[in-house]
Amino acid sequence: MWLFFVIYDWNKNAAFGSLLLSFALVGEPLKPAFGWLFTKLGPRKMYSLNFAGGIIGLLGLLGLWQAQGSLAEGAWTALAFVVTVWWLIFRAMVWFIPWNVFPFIPDVDEIVTGKNRTGVFSGFKAFTRKLTSGLATTFIGIYLASTGFIKPAKDAAGVMQYPDQPVAAQNGIAFVCIGWVIIGLLIAWGIALTFKLDKKTDGILLAEIERLKNGGKKADVDPNTKKVVEQLTGVKYEKCWPQAAE
């Protein structure tokens, strides 16, 4: 979809789009910085920083589409590099944060069920990612077809030809590549604002799990620990850790 956006909306060639996309490597050397920010800010603030930066980058890409013809070619190209690199930095962060949050999640489940089901969560996550990726690809194809999108095809010489697209298809490409992602980030941002799981609260969970494993009574729970458990699980503390009858 990125290449379609570059070719049909920005009116640039595929090589230019591929060149810009190659800057995705910028996220790799920044991972130590992401990790440092994660420990300093915690998941909730890190998510907010991530989503805000990502939305700014996407709006910049959209703005470049609208600015075509009103800027000198050299200035427009320079801005395209700057804005794309900005977006790719925050796109890398989008992938980085969940992988660092994920190890905390089975602890929340364990305090409720009394079982360590990390493997179940990992398998379900992998299944869900593949399923949603496949569904998204299908829905994108159906949506683009509804806008009148003309599929690229190779000519007799085997060279890929990118036919001119109707305005509706150009707008549809922009919606999928930019608008759809912004909507997703806004929804995720709203959810992240309620996120209370971090290193500190996970430490409280682990300490309580260890106490209960060692025969501690649920009736003796520290009030703050009880509050944290209920905030993270959404379950009354009395209903958690069901193995031992008291």
C-alpha cells in the first residue's frame, strides 16, 4: 500500500518509494533508546508518546500529498525524506512496545487462575496476528476494488505497468495507508490511557503470587496489593487464586 500511495498519490516511481522505505532500518539502532524510554516512562506514557508521534508523521505524509505543486521539487523531496524517517521511527516503536509489555501479561492471568499459561498467550498472540493480517489483506483488496482501483499488470515485455487511477481510487489508497492507520492509533491511544500494567505494578503482582505459592492466606493481603490486583485483572481479589480453599 505504501508503494501504491507513492506511485498514485505522490506521483513518484516505485524506486523512490522503495528508497524511502529502506530507511526503516533507522529503527534498529534506536532500540536501546526505546528501551531506556520504556524503563523511564512506563508503557502508558510510552504508548502516548508513540501514538502522538506516529499520528504527526502520518499527517505529514498526507500533507505532502496536498502540497504537491505548491513547493519546489527539491524542497518537497527533502521534506519527504524527513517526514518518512520521522514516521518510520515511530512505526518501529509501535512494534517495540508490545513485545516489552507482553512478558507482564501472563502474570496478570496467573494471579487470577493460579496457573502459568505463558505458552497459551504466546500461541494465541501468534495465531491472532496471522489471522488479522490475512483478514486485513482481504478487506483492503475488497475496499480498493470498490473504489475503482485498476490492478497493475505486466506488459508483453514483462515490465510492470502502473495505470492511472481514478480520483476515488487515489483517495481510497490514502485512506488505507494514512486514514485507517490514524484511526487505529487513536483507538489504541484511548485504550492505552487506561493502561496500569508496568514494572512497578507487575512487581507487586509477582510478590503476591510468590506469597500465595508459599502458603500465604488471601485474607492477609496488603490493602495496596489487593487494589493493584483488582485494577489489573478487573476481578475481585477474593475470586483470584482459586486453588486453595480457605
